[in-house]
Amino acid sequence: MVIIFAPFFLLFLYIVSYRTSRVSIFPAQQISTYLHFMEQEKKDGVNPHRMLMSLANDPKTIITKDDPESDARSRRSSARGKILRDGPESRVPMMFLSFGTSQTWGAGLENRELEAYPFLLDPYARNAAIRATGPEYPSMCLNSLMDSNGVDNTIYDVVTLEFFPTNPYYLRGLARRVRERYPDAIIVLYRIWTPREMTVAGESIFQVMNKHLHENAEELQTFMDEHGQAVSWNPRLMPMSKEVQEIANEVGGFVFDLEMALQASKAYQKHSDWFGAIDMHHLSVKGHIAVAQGIERIVKESLALKSYPLEPRLGTYGAGDDCTNWFLDPSAYNAKYTGPNVQINPMYSDVGNTKFTLEIGQGGGEIVVTNKFEGDRFLLLSYMTILGLPNDYPNAVVTLTTSIGSVYEAELNQEDHNQPRIHISTVGKIGVITPGDNIIRFDFIGPQKKLPFRVVAIEIVPVESVEIYDV
């Protein structure tokens, strides 16, 4: 009996040890090894995930336990498998921080904590990406976002910003705040197109194909083969590309991009394997590897051109902010709400990740938002919208009654855009809130829509910052 059950006992010990450890390989080795396994998978069916995990038995692989302490000094000294820089006494690993959308978060990957590019660069990276969100929330709420799980005073050496194409006002605001908080960090802005940014006669490829938003690689490749010469870049890409470069120049950062010099269909054919075969938008495993390689190259070139401080500085968040986002965690919601038409509900589930929103039904309702600061602040709300036709969300009239009785009114209109349907959150400017409790009333105008109004975040920010973001 002992002999029969011994293999199962050993397998159990291996699983337990794996779940309490991290496999860490220097980035270049990790990336090249994964590419090698991907090629093997094509040839003889080897599973690259299992092969990469098998490195745990390789004496050349460094295995480190989860960090025993939470302070930044211990995290830096205990982490392994990163790009190294000179420190006060010895070489130390560089700390990585990433902001972005579902691309950076790792949507569509089998194991995002292994395959997403932040973790290819640094197994202990702080991945602060938020799904279905642009740079609006992190730009206004950097303080709240970074300290959401306790005060994070880690001095990050490399900060990546993945928001393209996007609203340049918010991206500029985020880049400025990141530079203020991390004065010496290497900042890398991401400028990579996706097939969605290609058009035919002014319409998106997916509109021309007259199909739903998510397409598959085979259908898109067939379309490219038949209409290649008619395919062009979305006109908005070039101005936005220029804006990204200007923002990088302003904060002393760098840009990692995917070439647009080629004719659009040829660029797609050259880089189609960067994108997932299901939706042709989110990065594939190979895409994440390519991005990690590109950012690693930029960091190493930067270190070669300019000496990095032995003891980098930690700046401030400026006047600070107080924001709450419950999109992925309903327990984060801390405002009061009244009425049967107002409640936190799950929106949908995607690969085991349920989204949560505060739903306000057709009858309207109220919430109470508390300004904990000593002075006035500005209130903004993030809410769900659909870019494309039809838009199933209603138009809202939001009335703000402050703690001293002042009243502001704002309309959060659901604009219809002639483009592929994309379900995302956007930001609405409400008004100035005074210290204490402020009442927010939601009512609706226009025809009744299919979906309830959905709020995903409350942003309380310095009044002067709203002008910067040009909301």
C-alpha cells in the first residue's frame, strides 16, 4: 500500500510547495524559455505552462517564498529574478509598477499572474491595471489606488502606462502624478494599436464585416486577404500617437510602440499573432512576451545611457484624493444609499471574474457621499456606458445637495457613437462637495432603456485638478 500511494503523496507535496512558492527566472531567460516551449507545443504538443513549471526542479532556477514582510525594503531584498541596478551596497532588483487596461491586467490569458507582461518583467510586480477602464480613474485617484490594500511606500523604479488610444488629458495627468510620486522612475508609455483601430472607407473593419464586436482570427485574416489594400489606420491614431510622445517627453519618459509605418493590412499580417485568436483585441501570450521584451530593452538602454540613483526618491501624491472603486470588489463600496431602486449587483461574469456596479433603477434613488477633507473637493462619478449603437443605458440627471445646502445639477448623457460596441466605464463631473455628508440624487430623462444606470466608482479630488483633466 505504501508503494502504491507514495507517488500520490509526492505529487501532493509538490502541489503544496508550488502554491507557497514563486518560480522566478531572470526576464530574458524566462521570456526566451517560454518562447521555446511555445515552439515545442506547435511541434509535439508540449504544454508550455507545465514545462515552465517544471523549471522548479531545475537547480538553476531560483525559487523564493512569498514575502515574509510587507515593508518596501524587505520586498526589494527578498524578490529575485528581475532586472538589476546598482544599490548603496550591492546590485538590487528593480521594482516594477504597471497601470493600464484589460491588456495589462491580462484578460484572455490562461494564467495572467504568470503570462501578463508585468509579471514577465518582474514576478513581484504591482499590476494596478483595471479592466474596462481608461486612464481617468488612476489619474484622478492615484493615492487611493496605490493605498487600496494598505499604505504602499515602495519606491518603484519602472512605471509602465498602457493607455492607447485614449483621452490624452487624463493620460497626461496620470503621467504627471506618477512623476511627482516617483521622481527618479523610468516611465514607459505604451503605444500599440489593435485590429479594432483599422478602417475601411471610414468604418471599422468589424462594422464592414457586419458582425458582433468579438471576431475570430480566421475570419479576420480572410477579410484582410480579400480587402487588404482598402484597409487603413483609424485617423485618430496619428494625433493620439503624437500626444503620447509629447507626454513622454514632458515627464522624461519613453515610448514602446508597434510600428504603423506599414500599410495597415500588412502590419496586421506581420503582427496578428500578438493578439488573441478569440477577440483579436487583447494581447496573446506571444504579444505579452513581445511587450515584455520591448520594455526590458528600453529599461536596459536607459540604464546604459544614464546612471540611476543608488537611492531613488519617493515623492508625494500632491493634495491627495479619496476614491472608491467596487468594480471587482463589492466590499469596497462604503457610501450609504437609500430606496429599493439602489443596490450593488453583479453585472456579468467573464472567466470567473464578476463585475459589480451600483445599479439605480428607473424610479431613481439617492446615495450619500462623505467628504472627509477639511476643505471643499470636487466630486466625479464613474459609470458604465456603451460606445456604439444601440446604447442600452439611460440618460441621468444627477442633483448634488451639499452639506451646507448648495445645489448642483449635472446630466450624464449616454452618447451614441458610430463605432463597434464597446462596454466600458466613463467619468462624469458632478460638482463641488463640502466637508461632511453630501446627497446625490439620480433621476432619468428620455425613453426607458434596457439596462439600469450603473455607477462603478466615486472620485473625490482636489478642485484645481479638474481643470487639468478637462472633464
